[in-house]
Amino acid sequence: MPTKDAGLLGLRIKELRKEKGLRQSELATTLHVSQQAVGSWETGRTVPGADTLNALADYFNVTTDYLLGRPEKKKEKQNVELTDDDIIMTYQGKELSEEDREIIKRLMNGK
């Protein structure tokens, strides 16, 4: 039974193949698989293995994440920059020392 992810993968493979003006049989020859395998991927009946997925990504010059419908890259962490004008940091009613502030900044930035 096709899954949503397999369907999206199949659509991406079909779209990329057509953009290159290839028939299923031509893509199959390039990847050393059968035309039936390509057809099964494109309809979402089956999913290519990891090696074949990598070969597809390389051939079409896209990422495997793109083929799988994932975001191209995760959002990068944003560094927290605190200045004296931002806030006064306290603990138990006492202002934190500069050393303690630096430790907190490093922890907040995952360093």
C-alpha cells in the first residue's frame, strides 16, 4: 500500500525524469534497474533503497532530502547576545557577576 511519503517521492522522481526528457526505460538503464522498478517508484508502490536513492539524487543534482520531501536544511541556531542594556540578570535577588553571565550565554548558545 503506498504511503504519503512514497507518493511524494514518486512524484519528485517522475517530475525530475520528465524535466530531463527521459523515458522510464532510459532512467532505468542509467540506474541499472528495471523499467518496472522506476514505474513502481513513480506510483509510490515501492521505494528505492538507500543506494539507489543516493544515485537518484546525484543523477538529478538534488538532495535526498528534496526527493523525500523534507526541508532542505534545518533552521540554524541563533546565538543569544545579551548586552548590559537588555536586562539585569539576577539570582536570588542578587545581580549576577560578569563571569556568571558569560556562562549563561554559553549555555544558551549550546557551547
